[in-house]
Amino acid sequence: MRSLLALLIVLGAQAPTNTDTAFYTVAYVDVMPSAKAPAVAAFKQYRDASSKEPGFVRFELFEQDGREGHLSLIETWANPGAYDTHSAGAASKEWRSKIDTIRLSDYDQRPYKTLSLGPTPSSEPQILVITHVDIGGQGTNAAELLKRLAEASRKENGNIRFDVIQHTMRANHFTVIEGWRNRQAVSAHAAAPHTRQYRDGLAPIAGSPLDERIYQPLK
């Protein structure tokens, strides 16, 4: 009995753990169309100042296609602690102060962790698709559906990026970030068998319609 207990303890100690500590925030904000240039300039200052902080990984700014001034900002940090330090710092406060003077909507920022992350893109996508997935109370297989979709989609021609992140406090909320070379690749993905299978599996457990929007990167 003691030998079996010792073996179980050893096996437990060797059990694989999730070592991905990356922390993300996804923010949405509408700014006055005439203020887009100042908003982009403020973002660049924010990004450059933040890049000197411990734990900084990447900042990305996108504008919704056909909706000038509707911006989405994705921040990636090495871990939650690095973000907490950053959010209390001067760069973060200055960024929010500048945005507050030109925004038309609330600054809607949400915290996320990794669910399925692909390799770092070797080239810049021309088309970004950002989708918010909201699952109802019975959506116990949603994470697996999204993981399978991500794995299959990364193998498609024209795909540059396919990442899925999960809300840190609301496990039934996900954001999907897709990067594609062109609109033809986006259309081909929408008609792909694995995409249709995913949507069929998602329909019975979705808490709301998919919030899927096309964006363009702003540098």
C-alpha cells in the first residue's frame, strides 16, 4: 500500500501543468472620426513607452472595416502581474487620459488568458477577423470546439494567424483573432467543412449570435 501511495505521489508530481502565463486585454472604443489620427499617435506613444516595461510582449491596434473610428486594442503581457504593474503606471494613465478626450463610447476592456495560440506570424495579415463568442450555461464543450477549429484553420491556405483566448473571470466568453492574407482566404475559410462543423456544434450552446467583425491593422 505504501509503495502504491508513493508511486501515486510521484506521478502526481510529474503531471503536466499549463505553463502559459500570458495575459491579454481586448479593448473596444469609438473615437470621433476626425480624431483618428490623434488616437493612433497616442497609441504609438503608449506602445513605445509600455515596451520598456517588464513583461511587455505586444500591443496591436485595429480599426473596424467600414466603420471609421471604431478601434480595437489587444495587449499581450507575459503574466497578470506584469499587467497589474503596467495598468497602475504612468503610460497607461496617460493613454486613457488622451483617449477620454476624444472617445464617443466607453473604453470597454476585458481580461483574457490563452486557450489556443498559434506560432508567431512570419508576415503581417491584411485582413483581421475578431469574433466574440458567448456561450450559454450548457456549453461545456465550447473550448474543445474552438481548439479544433483553431488547429484546422491554421492549416488553411491564406491563414497567417488563428488564436483563441478565454475570459479570465467568465469561462463562457471567448475571443477569436484570425489573420488572413486576403478576402478570398476569409471566404474560403467560412465555407470550409471544419468551419461549418464548428458552427453547427456551436449553435445549440451559443448564448448570443456570434459578434464577428472585420478589422484592418493600424500601425
